[in-house]
Amino acid sequence: MKLKFTLLLLLITQLLFAQNREHAFDVNQRLGRGINYGNMFEDNSAVVNVSSWKPQYASMIAKQGFSHIRVPIRWDTRTTNTEPYTISTAFLSKIKQVVDSALNNNLHVIINMHHHDSLFVNPDKYKARFLSQWTQISEYFKNYSDTLLFEIMNEPHDKLTAEKWNVFLVDALAEIRKTNPNRIVLIGTPDWGGLGGLPYLQLPADENIILTVHYYNPFQFTHQGASWVSGSTPWLGTTWNDSETEREVVANEFAPLVQFGKANNVPVHIGEFGAYSKADETSRKKWTTFIARYLESVGFSWAYWEFSAGFGIYNPSKSTWNQFLVDALLHNELPEPARYVGTPVYTSNFATTTDGWVLQKNSSTAALTRADNALKITIDNGGTEGWHVQLVKNGMNLTAGKQYRFSAKVKAETPRSATAYIGMNVSPWSAYSGYNGISLADTFKVYTFLFTMNTTDNAARIVFDLGKSTSDVTVTDVKLEEVVLQWPTAAVTTRNLKTTVYPNPANEVLYIDNRDEFTLVTIYNSSGIPVFERKINTATNEIDTGKLANGLYFVRLTGKDIQQVVKLLKQ
């Protein structure tokens, strides 16, 4: 009887907890699709009248079909440095104008705290100032309806560690609740607000909260050529082909967040995602379409980064929309994905040996053992950096221009983060694949990523960075494949158009008899990498293909609201 009563009490508690978050789920559903007012109010200045924001923007955004606006705000430079740490009244008034313009257009609004650099460098010293800021913000907006939301901190990092963040967010929430007892408050993850910080976040026992996370993967694609990211220039030309593998990578990366939301009965908002304008338009459209549709499929609200700057959907200098991004966010359906066909470069075999894998320890204590065709890394002291515990396999032979797919089955004793990559085995130890953060669970999951080699390396290495944690890790079924892209059937089926591409197979010259007002021809190799591009006219165009290596290519013809892709064999 006692056991039955305990189970009944537990069930009732769970049901009440689920009901108590009902308001948060309702508001998150209303948030739906949003946009960030990026590069407007988070600049490193004390300026009040931000020229990059216009009052009419809210109306324009609402008419496109968005449901909310996220407003990143740097309060740090608009606040005095001595007690009582007063926020500029003129700046508060400006933010009120921004909020009111959105609410007057039936948009929800999220205001956050962005780029609080002093707090990140010395959290304990500036904690009182941080809490005072939230006290003032909360008091100023306390009479607003639930269409206004607060976000405690954007991307906590540096000295504002996970341990400190879990304390600071509770204290800030307590200040907010003094004047806003039912306001929905968004809480982000530590370690830059991404998926990697999820295992270290402790949600407070509060009914009216939404979990918010940022997503910019694959980073070498979304941030190629970004001036503020060191080493991003070699990434230029990185494509996203909307393949089954790329979609699986996204779903696998979000899987822990989906599970976390369900297990903790908390709604999820993706506060930032976007691809920088240096990426090619086709890839940006594909990536943005898939991310938006995927997030909606798992019940997350989202806010694209951003409105009118380097990632933007709107060009303020021309007063025009980047329609391909608007369509990707709001209108495009998911097409048939492309597919990769792989040829093995390395396949692990841990049946009798460690297969050449070694454990490198730097300021850490850990051990490598083998059992059940898997490697187990037991960690007693993980050090203070990810690279303080490294599981490494040397001797990978990789070729410039080739695309590769890496996969492995990994689990941890308790949930934790790790990093996997393919890189150099000598200084500066750079990663060819980028550093791929993975969130490990206590059951085996497959983790995958794709990358293209920009240089040949006959002695590259596979690396798992496992430091900063004492949670043991088990690794098995490690694979590295060279892959070739197969475009979806819909993309290679010629349409009922008059244009002809001949001869096929081609040798030295390819002719395009353009009768459909195409303006551009792009030739892709079998890996989906563009190898030739030029403008064409509405006549017979002669293309020099003599320098192309023999093999399979895809010829894409592009015009206004029209596209055609043709398979081409070069002999």
C-alpha cells in the first residue's frame, strides 16, 4: 500500500509539474518564427539613438509573417560603474520605443542582456552590478503583458563558468520575480550558449521559463570569411549540400536537446541560427530551409540571426529583401535530400587490440583500456581544457579536394560534452574538419560530420578531446570515408525546357544552346564542389571543358525563377 501511495504521489507531482509549465509552452508556441535585431543595440558604445534601427522595421517584419523579435542589448556600456549602477534613462526609453513598436504590430518581443564583457572577465566583482541591472529592467517593464519576454544572459562564457552561471541565473531570476512573478524568462546554456553547454545547465524550479540555445553548425560553413573569426578565410567556398548525412548530423546534434526538453518538461527556443553572407546563396538557402523546418518539426520556436547586417534577410541600403532567405525561413518546403556514397579510408577494429589508438594526457589523469570491441577511457582528473585528455589515431591519408565523412559510436558514464575532429599531427595541430562538439549520453549514439580537405596530408590524425570532465567515455565503430555526392533525382531531371546541353559525353568543348533566358552556368564535380562558373547569353554558348578531369559533373543553369541541372560525363 505504501508503494502504491508513493507511486501515486509521484504521478500527481509529475502531472502538476506538467500543468505548471503550460503557460510557458503556450507562449513559446506563440513565439513561433522570429528574427533578431542584430548589430543594432549590442554595439560597444554608450550611444542611445541607434541609427541602424528604424521604427518601421517592426511593421515590415510582421507583414512578412514573423511572430516575434529578439532584441540583443548591451546594457553594460549604458550603466554607471558605481552603486547604484544606474542604467541610462534615455537608453531605457529607447528600448521601450523598440519594444512598443513591435507590440503595436502584434509581435512578441524578447529583450536580453548581450555582451556583458566585464561580467565574463570577473563575475564575482560585477555580480552586484549585473543583478542591479535586472532589478531596474524588471521594474521598468513590469506592467507589460506576457508578449514581452526577458532573457537573462546571451552566451555566458569565459570566467562565468557553468558552475557560476547556474548560481547567477537563479539570483537574477529571483530579482526579476520580485516585480514580474509570472513573466516568461529565457535561460541559456553555459559555454557560449550552444548545445555543448547543455549537460552542465541546472534549470531552476520555476514554472515560467523557456530554455534557449544557439546553433551555427557546421561552423566552417556558417562563418566562412567572417572577419571576426580567426582563420575563417580558408573556409571560403565551403558548401552545404542538403544531403541525408548533413541532415542526420543536425538531428543527432539536436537529439540531446530534444530529450532534455521532454525530460525536464521545458519549452525550447533557438535564439540564434544563421549563415554569413560569404557563403554561396544556394547553400545558405538549403541550410536555412532545413534548419527552420527541422526546428519546427520538433516543436521549437526560433529567431534567425539576423535582420539587416552580414547574415541579414533585409538590405537597408537598397530597401530590398533577400527573398531567398525569407522564402527559406517562412515558405520553402523540404526537398528530396542529396546522398553521399562512401569509400572506406579507415574502419576501427578493437576486437583484439587498441588498433593503434593512443591516449595523450596533459595535466590530467586517465587510462585507456579495451573490451567488447570498444575503447574505454577512464578519467580521474580531466584537467581544465578539452585537450588535456586526447584519444588519438594517427596516420590518416587525406587528399586535397576530397570530401570525407567521419562517424563513431560513443557514450559516456554520465552526460557530458566532448569534441571530435580530424587534424594535423604536428604544430599548430589545426583541425581540417573544424572542431565538432558532441553531447554524449549514457547510451551509445552515432556522431557524424563531413569535411572537405583543402590540402593533402598523408599523416593526419583523428582526435577526441575528452578533458574538462571526469565522466568516462567509451568509443567504438569509428569510420572515416571518402564520399561522393549524388544529387537527388528531382535535381537532375531535365525539365520541359528548350535549352540543350551537348555533346554528352563531352571532351574539349561543351555547348549550351540557351533558349530559356538562363543567365549563369555553374559546373560542379561529383563532390558537389563548383569547378567552373560564368555568365551566359541567350544564344549558343561555348564552354571550354578541356581542363576538367575526366569523370561525372553536374551542369546547373540558372535564370530568374528558373533552374535546370544536367548530368555531364567528361571523357
